[in-house]
Amino acid sequence: MNVVERAKAPTPKFFKILRTVGLTLLAISGSVIAAPIVLPATVVTVAGYLAVAGGVISAISQITVDTSTMDKQDKGVDEGILKQVQDKNSGRDPEINSG
């Protein structure tokens, strides 16, 4: 599963909430950084760290996949690939035995 498929796949409820928290942190810290008034350097530095943390939390939460809602077809493909690997490891693969 590549990154695009992971981003489009269903996200678990906990990670949807976490993504919203991350986006909120990002928005608040962005407004603090861009404030037209002079703020102490410590406040701006903390806001910068919160912006990075919010971005990371949101990105990780978005690519988390709920595997319980995957299609049976996708599971069938995964099980087929797993069976092929197991067959090759056990020596039952006709390509390996014919040579």
C-alpha cells in the first residue's frame, strides 16, 4: 500500500480526533507567529515548535489506516500473496521444483 492509497483509506476515529487536534495546534501557532504585535521571543519559539508538532501529528494521523474496514477483495489479494510466499518457502512452488 503506497502513501496515496493510505491517505485515501478510512482513518480510525481516534486518529481523526488527533488529526483535528494537530490542525488546531497548527492554526493557533500560525496565528501567534504572524501576530501583528510584538510578542516575547519565547512565545514565538514555542509557537514554532507547536506548529511543527501539529503538522507532524496531522500528517501521521492522516496516513493511519483502519484495517478492519478493508475490502474483502483487498484481503483476498493479500492472502494470495502470502500463500505464494509460503509456498515458495516450503518448496512447493512448481518453478523451483521443475529446475
